[in-house]
Amino acid sequence: MASYIWKVKALKSYGTIPQGAEVEIIINNSNRKPNGQEIQKAFSEKYGIKAPSGVYGNKHIFQIIAP
């Protein structure tokens, strides 16, 4: 299977993640959406912060953009 690049954008500030922050997450061998742990890890690594766990599936806070 192929690899897919998903984009996740913070529509509102959430803990240490500022509004407008974006990350890209590569999912290999599947077309599934990234899960909360993958999103949290991506924000932590890209911005050098301790991203909070929690509501990454909330459409009012995070936009998950399909490849």
C-alpha cells in the first residue's frame, strides 16, 4: 500500500498548541486518519512543546485534512 500525508491544523489554541499551528503526519501502508497519540507526538516534535493529550478528534479545535 501507499503512504499518505495528513495535515492537522489547530483552529483554536489548545494547551501549549497555538491557534494556527500545523503539522503533517505520514501514515504508511494505510489510508486511515492519524490517531490522537500520533497527532500529539507530531505537535510535540515540531514545536518542541509538551502537547496535551486529549481532544485531537474534536472538529471545533482541530482540522484533519485528508491527503
